[in-house]
Amino acid sequence: MKNFNSIYFVGAGGIGMAALERFYLSKGIKVAGYDRTETALTIALKNEGVEISFDESVECIPDYCKDKSSTLVVYTPAIPENHEGLCFFRNNGFEIMKRAQLLGLITRDSKGLCFSGTHGKTTTSSMAAHILHSSAIGCNAFLGGILRNYDSNLLLSSTSPYSVIEADEFDRSFHHLRPYIAVVTATDPDHLDIYGTEEAYLESFAHFTSLIKDDGILIVHEGLKLKPRAKESVKQYSYSRNSGDFHAANIRKLNGEITFDFVTPDGTITDISLGVPVDINIENAVAAMAVCHLVGASADDLRNAVATFQGPKRRFEFWLKEPGENGKVVIDDYAHHPDELKASISSVKDVYQHRKLTVIFQPHLYTRTRDFAPQFAEALSLADEVLLLDIYPAREQPIPGVSSEIILKDIKCTNKALCSKNELINTLKNYNFDVLLTVGAGDINNYLPQICEIVKNSR
């Protein structure tokens, strides 16, 4: 990076790109980029000093980013190969790398604490970052969600040797990292449009474990099919909710609060209270605290930080929580894999037992819907009523015969329906709500202000 005084990000509005843009801005480097559409995040980035254009033409690239000797170009795999700006950089000999490669450089120059897994990695890495940032240890953190504690997905330290990184398996991105500590939360098959088979998916995680630095540490959830290939010098630990080298014990649930004791290989830390008290966060906290314990966080560091952790936005985020036993509730969650969806619905039912749960689910990607339709239907069947939106395509083109209908037909609850986004708000006016969960990795969260007003006024 010493050779560059500017970086151009192609796909600048992505959540992972945003953290890097903010990091290099803090280093005094000029940052610019392109994204397809303006969002709340791109507006925030522009206000912070990132020069973002929504036109891919070469004319919109700032002049200071047109010198290959002083500008690095970073892009995401979601950018099409024929993107005009990217083609300009390629044709003119610029240094170009994927976002993951830039993160890889950061892990080479620091002690990377890298959190991987099909699900759980955003919350777990965010929790670890909050613990370290709240302690004297500190960290630089590059996260896949906006932390409500800081309204940012980037935490900075000028003195800490540690970098907390969400290690994304999409497009094998995490193979560019060189972790000091690696965590694997889950290996349930996903991204089969990239990997093809479960075996290839598991192989990708096995290769990731081989990249841990000498004398590093691997922490793996108990019971995974994964067969790690870490070096002999790498220490290995297991964790889960109820067993393993790190686990929870004496779990207490009372009046909407969850408290437990944290068991480690060298003792037990009592009375950990979850700032976001849902069952799934017990296991997330165990993984996050395991990493922080191993790098020197004290018992008080762990207790205080876990209790004050508000979570990332769109990870079990309360949008409405009326007072009283029967107050209406609206929760939003990013879950987009069947196991995540099942865990999310189960967690809500655990907190709000004996109350009617309505789930609005927006499937994400045609390939994921095609590959896991029965599993999605099984998870949604746990709800009392389901409203299913059209598939959010993201980077994909439609696949013949693949629609939300292939999920709906196998959902067991009797009150179920399909709905387009355009019809959503009017449709919801006919519902009577108690507890509502909106779920999906698309843009359903954009409708939440209107949804909350409807829920508050429903009877």
C-alpha cells in the first residue's frame, strides 16, 4: 500500500467494501468508487469523504484515480466482467484485486481473528469486535453488518495488533486470508451455484483451516462434517452451546433475559448476560468470548461487553416493542439460509411463547431457492402464519420454474399466502398482528417503517 495514494472501489456501496473504504480514509488515502444505485450507506460514505459515482463510464472516474502508478483498484465478484470502468482499469495496466485480497493483505500485517461459517459469522465477529474494542486490547474490525453500538461496520485502533474479520466463503474469498485465529461456526451447504456439491463446499473450509499462521489457533463448532487441515503447530479447540472446550452452562431465562456461565479449558466465568437475549446468541457469544479469552480479555471485559452488545443491524433487530405482556412486536432478521431461518423463527417463539407469530419471508437468490425449497418450507412451517414475497434476485437471472411458489406449496401452516412487494403494504392492512418477524437478505427492510405503522394500528 505504500505505493498507492488513492484506491478506487468498484462496487463501493457493498457493506464489506464500506469498511475498507473507511479504513483507508482513516489512513489519509484518497478513496473513490462506483456503485449502481444510491443507498443510505453510499450517502453516509460520501459524507465521510468517499467520492462515489453511480455512472460506470470512464468520464466519471476522478482524475486522481487514472494514474496506474498511484491508484489501486478493488472490486467485488458481483461486478460484471464488461463493466466499463473495470475494463478501463484492466486495459491500462492498473493493479487490480478483489476485496478479499485486500483483506488478505491486512491479515498478513496483523493478527487476524477470522470468523467463518455458513451462518453466525456476522453476529459472532461483531460481538468479538465489541468485546475487544471495549477492553484495553482493542482491534481493527471489518464487519459484514452495521453495529448498532457504533452505527458503523468498522472499528479502529492505532495500537492493537488484532484485526477482526468476517471470513466470507462466497467465491472462496476467505482463501485470501491468513488468520492468526480462525473460527468455523457452521458448514451447512450454501452457495452451491459456486461450489456445486457439499463435498466441494467442505473442501473449501478445510483449505481455509490450512491457511492459519504457524502457532495460530483454530476453533470449530462441535459436530461439523469438516475435517480440518491446520498445521501441527496450530492449537485446536471445540465449542458449542452445551459441550466442547468452550460452552455455556447453568443457562437461565427469566423475564426476557438470558444469563449463563461461560466454561473455558482453564475455568468458568459466571453470570454472562446477553445484551440481545435470544437463544441463538448463547452459542454466538460462546464463540466470540472463546477468541477474546484466548487473546487476553478478562472476565469483567467479557461480562461488561456481552451485556452491552446491541448486535448488528438486521440481525434479530427489534423495530417495535410495545410495553406490556401483549404489546405488539416487530423483529427484522437477515436470515437467508434454511438453518438460519429455522433458528430465527425458533428464537422468536422461545422468547414469545403462546403468542401468534407471523413471518414475512423474502427468499434470496433463485439458485438458493431451487436448492433448498423443502428446507425453507420446513422452517417456515414453524410459524403460525406466513406471507411469502417474490424471490430477491440480487446478482442472478431468473431460472425457469423457480419461484416462491415451490416453497409455499410445502409449508404446513394453514394461513399462508404469496405476495408481491408492490402489494405488500396494502395486503398487510388486512392482517391482525401480534408478533411479526420479517426475514431475508434482500430489501424487505426498506418497508419496515410502513410495516411498523400498520402493526401498531392493527387490532
